[in-house]
Amino acid sequence: MINRRTFGKAMGLGTGAAAVSLAGAQGIAGAAQAAPAASGTSATPGAAIASFPSLKQVKAGVLNVGYAELGPAHGPVVICLHGWPYDIHSYVDVAPLLAAEGYRVIVPYLRGHGATRFLSSRTFRNGQQSAIALDIIALMDALKIHKAVLAGFDWGSRTGDILAALWPERVKALVSVSGYLVTDRKAQLEPLPAAAEHTWWYQFYFATERGRKAMEDHDHRLQLTRLVWDLVSPTWNFDDATFARTAAAFDNPDYAAIVIHNYRWRLGVADGERRYDRYEAKLATAPPITVPTITLDPEKDPFTLPGDGSMYRDKFTGEYEHRTLTGIGHNLPQEAPAAFARAVVDADRL
């Protein structure tokens, strides 16, 4: 999830969030009202779907990446990146909307999730931020995509931010939920106000062996991730089937290892790999993002910073717009798919 250090600095300042109307977003397509297509079938662009059509697989870097694809094969590319504890179904309603606008929409499972697998059993199961970002570069290369619009939340926002900061020539535009999420490991060594630390309870749990065992155990993993959904999306009235559809992605054999390493690495209690040191050194300088960007803040997300985007505004130096979505929680693309899709189209036109 988001950068705990920036969040901690903002505690106690109030929300100060200005709402953006979603009425215009509905004009992009009427997907929410359309009848769902059966899982595994082709979907009409713009129509709601119960699940994605058959997944594709491609060897990319150290992974065999499983991904969903909708829209015309030669359309401009949008890559939608999910977070934790979520999967590609965060975009099951967004993707048809963008496909209806003529975009080729790619939605990959991140490493350790769903159908994505490591090519070698000898590869270290590394969850650090630059490793995940380089997975997306490798995916783009494998699919012969030189440049794409990147859109994400949670781990996906961080990944999109990193690509835009370090490889701006590969990013046409960016949609980043919760703003600038590049992890500052040095800052994360310092304590935060108690309320901020409380919000990050699972991060500290994962630093323990009890937390690791919980993530490796199927039942404990489901209880924990379901609790996170409830806490960070307090107004989202999802049902058991919606959670179960995503939770199937957590049965990946590398899921626990990737999640545990990601959060332990952020806290500085697990090492990364030397092959990524040069990228992490650049990220430690908090490089600005120069590509056209729209940032989105979900008002009901407990991680949303006060100040209507002002806490991270100076990190975006190109064409820029900020929107706050009232009544929406952490899983913004699934809770407000039309508004998210509208932001993607608008960012592409900045």
C-alpha cells in the first residue's frame, strides 16, 4: 500500500479534500448497466463482464506473465496495475470502458499473483519496488510495446510512478492513485505518530514469523486479506463472490514469499538484491515525474493524505491534474470504474 512515511507526516492535518463530480465520467460508456458476459467468452467493448476472457501468457524477464487483454490489437496501449491484496479484477469494469474508447488494455498479474510464474526455481522471490517495476518494462518489451499509458493503485501506483520517474520515454501518461508512492526506505526507519503506525498494522505483522505463517496458510490468508478489504474500503458493498474471485490469485505458490519480502524490505528488515541497487539509489533521491499525470485520491481510504493532493504536488513537474473522489475507498478502480477510466482518457489527452 502507500508510502507510510509521507502518510505519517500528514497525520492530524485534516482531510481538506475537494470532491470532483463523477457525472461526466459516466459518459465514457454504459458498462455498469450492461449485462455481464460469461467468463471465458469474448466481451463486447464497453460491456460489463463477470470476469476477463481467457488469459494470455508471455515470457518476460524472469517471469512467465499472465495477463488479460481487451480492445483493438493496434490501439494505443494502457497498462493497468493492481495492488495488494488485489488482482487483475480491480480492472474488470475499467477495461471494457477503455476498450470501448479504442484502447488496447493490458492488465497483468504482478509477480507472485495469479497466473504469473517465475521461470526458474532458483530466482530469489524478491518483492522490492524496482524489481516489480522492471517486470513491467520486461512485459512491454516482450509485447513489443514501446510506450503506454500507465494506470494503477497501491503497488500499481508505486510501479507506475517508478517507471515514469526512471523511464519516462516508455510512459505516455500516468494515472496514480494516492499520488507519489516511491518508497523512501531511509525515512521508513523513523517512527511515526501512533495513529499512523496503527493504520499500518499488517506491515509490522508481516515482519514477524507469525505474519509469514499466516500468509502461507490458506485460511489465515483469506481472513487477513478480507479484513484489509473491509478496513480500507469502508463504503464498498462488495459480496463474497467478488472477494473470492480475487482471492483465487492469492493461491499462487510464490504469493506469500513476495508479499512478505515486499513489506519487510520496505521496513529495512529484509535485504534486496544487488542487481537493483542502481535503481534504488536513483529512487532514493525522490526523482520528479515529468510525464503528463492525473493523481486520484479516494476520500474514504484511510491512507489518503490531507490537502487535496498538495502533499505530493511538487513531485509532478509535467502537465498535471488532481481529483479527489468522495465516498470511495482504497480499491478505487473497482469502486469507481467510470471515474478511473475517465482519468485514463483525460491523462492521455493532457
